Amino acid sequence: MATTFTSIGSIFLLFILSILASPYLSQLEVVFFLLALIINYAFFKSIITGNYSQVDELWTIVPTFFLYHFNHWSPRGILMFCLTLIWGFRLSFNFWRKGGYRGLEDYRWEQLRQIITNKYLWFLFNVIFISTYQSILLMLICSPVYFEDQSSLKVKDMVLGVLYLGFVMLETIADRQQWDFQSEKKALIAKGLKPKGNFITSGLFRYSRHPNFFAEQCIWWILYAFTDSWNLSIVGPILLTLLFQGSTTFTEYLSKKKYPEYAEYQKTTARLIPWFPGKAKDL
């Protein structure tokens, strides 16, 4: 099983290689060079290890690499980079404490392999979706910094910065509440005791079944809002939102399959956008 040091070190090696190549390439060429490195890294490591959570490892770190190469380093660009750096540190910590950098695979990939049983179809799914599409998506959600107009900071930027940090805090609280619940549940089961519930329904999870998913999407829409214009970088948050819709649906399918009482939770609690308990709205 991989160690945290080797996993993070190998990811940063990709960034170092892109830095070394930058004097010989244009700004966008460096971005696509880094993208190619990431796709190949995710694919070949998944084949070698049999672990298909490689993009999950990349997700918390690589956006800062793309932000770095996309950036024009205007005051707004610097602000966007610093905000993403804060997001990355927080999400990396959450991923680390769950054992993500030690080679643990997301349980949903194993469940999906039981659905896509043909090895050739799974190979194509890995190439096209897991390794390539998700890596491209990581690049796209970072592209707004390339489209910002490089003008001086405005009040709007300060407001967006505060909103961004607010959603980072919301995601932090949700992840902490979920971590505490799961830790207590495992401890009780280890002692032969019955846990209070099979899944968390308290705290922020009284108002949304996935408050952390909601906050994550808002964070990237806010990054796009810094551009203050209609531009191609809107493709990133749109595709991310669609990905979360599919991921959330699959996650809930597995939860309801494992815990029949999850269906009642779905009836009383909003799916993503927080709403009053007992009045579930899939807004």
C-alpha cells in the first residue's frame, strides 16, 4: 500500500515537470502538457495498482497546479490562486485523514465494477471517464483565472472572496460532522454496541443530505464569477455540477440499497441545497 509521502510526492513531480517544460512552451501549451501528464499518471497508476481512485488523489492538489499555469498574476489572479490554495489545503487534510493518500479506494468504484463486469468495457470506462474526462474537468474548473480581465480589484471581488471562504467553512463543518459521526459509529461497532444510526442526519445534514457536495459546487461557481463575463470557462462549473448530480444519485442508490431507512431520510431532507427539515425540496 502506498504511503502518503510517495503519493503526494509523485503528484508534485508532475508539477515540477510542467515547470521545467514551461520555458519551451506557451502558457496554454504548458497547461495541456500538465493535463497529458495527469491523464497518463491516473491511467497507468490505476492499471498498476488496481486502485481506480487516482483522480481522487489528484483532485485536492492538482487544481492549484492548473491555477498556477493559467494565471496572469494580476491582483485578482493572485486572490483566486490564494483562495484555491486554502481550499486545497483543507480538502487535502480531509482526504488524508480518511486514508486517501495511503491507497484506499473509494467504495463506489468497487460497486461500479460489479455493474460493469466486462473487463474490456471497464478498461474503456477507465480510459475515457475516470482517467481522461475527470482530468479534463479538473483543468476546466480552474480555467476562469485565465479569463479574468486583469483589472484592479473591486468591491465585488472582496464579496466573492468572502462568499468563497464561507462555502469552504461550510464544507469544512460538514466534513467534520460526517467524520465525527463515522468515527463514533466505528468505535461503537468495534465494542459490540449498536450505533445511534447508520448514517448522519444531524447538524448540517438535517438541512441537506449532502451539504459538502453543495458547498463544493458553489466554490467553483464563485471562482467562475470572478471573471465577471460570459466566457468559455463556464463549461467547467457546468460539467462539475452535472458530475455531482450523477455521483450523488449513485451514492444515494448505494445508501438506500444498504440502509432501507435512507428512503425516509430522502423524503424529509433536501438533496443538495439546504432546506427546512420535513420539507424536502430537490431544488
